[in-house]
Amino acid sequence: MLLDSICQFDAVYCVTAHAAKPNRSQFCPSFCGLYAHRSGPILVRLLDDPAVYDKILPGISEEHGPKPSPR
């Protein structure tokens, strides 16, 4: 269970780092060397639960990338 939590944290960190700077220079996905069942649940939840998505990726739309700032 601890390894699952570490893999999920690493996966979420990679998603947020990539969203912040898409050139991939800020992260190394350590979780990818392990089975997908360890990190998969948080990634599925990130995509399926809008509240989780908005907490982890505020201001970024799933379909269109960063949301435009209000004028």
C-alpha cells in the first residue's frame, strides 16, 4: 500500500510538472517502471472526478489546455 501511494504521488507530480512546463525538463517518471495498478487509480480519478482535476490542475481545461484568464 505504501508503494502504491508513492507511485500515485509520483504520477500526479509528473502530470502537474508537465502541465506547468510541457518541455519535460522538470520531472522523471519513476512510477513507470512499476505495474500500472499502482499508479492507475489516481490517474483514472484525476480524469473522472472534476473536483480532483480542478484541485490538481487549476485553470487547465481537459479539452483545450490552459483556460483563458478572465478580463
